Amino acid sequence: MAKAKAPRRTLDSYTVKPINKTVKPGDCVLMRPSDPSKPSYVAKIERIESDGRGPHVRVRVRWYYRPEESIGGRRQFHGSKEVFLSDHYDTQSADTIEGKCMVHSFKNYTKLDAVGNDDFFCRFEYNSSTGAFNPDRVAVYCKCEMPYNPDDLMVQCEGCSDWFHPACIEMSAEEAQRLDHFFCENCSSEGQKKLQNSHNTRQSDAKVSSSTAVLSVF
């Protein structure tokens, strides 16, 4: 007579011995890919289960996709540390966890003083079957009307508060970093008058401004 299948136990946490790190549901982790030439997969732990008869532990995860793994592929405005929260769930051995990581909101990521190897950001949810994004629109900036990429240097106009890539306004990155003031082409005449009447230096805000312009991302 066949033995009854041992019930699985749900664990509150689990220590991954090879890396000596304790993980729990809600944590974001790096998982070993089947192809060693590829970067580690990024996932969010949903549940941790233990085999009732042995030490084998499995994790139920929700995958984050990198832009190049999506149907549309990587685009110019995608950051190097950007990932999409997908609707793809899977169960994997806990032993494939290579380390813990942090997936920040887009807003919090732009406020980081320094970005570490284990820092990522997410601003979209991704449907792995249809390739659709949520939200399906995003604010755009500059003359090129592209969404904000936190990896790219941008300068902010003191008149309209829009952001511009130096290359789009015929300026080098070095020149942009030396700017004390900047007014875009549309605001330049009014801006020069303001500067003549004021000696105050205005520091550009590092936050991303909102914009009413939008762009479909797929």
C-alpha cells in the first residue's frame, strides 16, 4: 500500500545556508538562472513551504522581468536596474536563492544617495501573456518626449520646470554639470529678465516633476 503523501508545512522564514541569509514572505531575492551566462533572476517570495518528511524547502515566488525579457524588449528610457512586476508565479527550490535584494518604488529609487548592486526599481506591472503594462502610460520629458530614465543626466528649466537631456539641447554632459541656471528655448527670454533682477542661485530639485504629456510604453 502506498504511503500517504506528507503534508507541506508553511514556514514564516527560512535560513538559506549557502549564503547564511534568512528570507521570509515579502522579501525580494536573487535566484540562480539555469543559464550561468545570464544575470540572476529577481523574484518576490510569496510563500515558503517545507516537505513534511524531509529538509527540502521550496519557495513560491512572483517573478520580476527585466526589460529585455519582456515582449517589447529594452527601450531607451528603461533604467539599467529597472524590473517589471509580472503575473508569472512559480515554485522553486530555496537552494536556488543567491541573495537578498531590494526592489524600490521609482520615486524612492530616485532619492537613493548611492545605488548598490542589489538595488532595483519597479514602476510597471507586466502581463507576461499579452505584453501589456500597468500603467500603460507614463509621463514624458524633454524635446524628445521620452519617459524619465534615472541613469541619464537631465537639467531642469527654471521657467517651465521641464527636464531636458543635454544632448537634446546641444550641450555636453560636462557643460550641463557646470550650469548655475538653465532656461529652455521657450523660456529663455523671460528667464534672462528674471536673472537680471535677481542674484539668487536656485538649486535644481533632484525629484522628477510630473507632466501632463504621456506616452504608451508598449
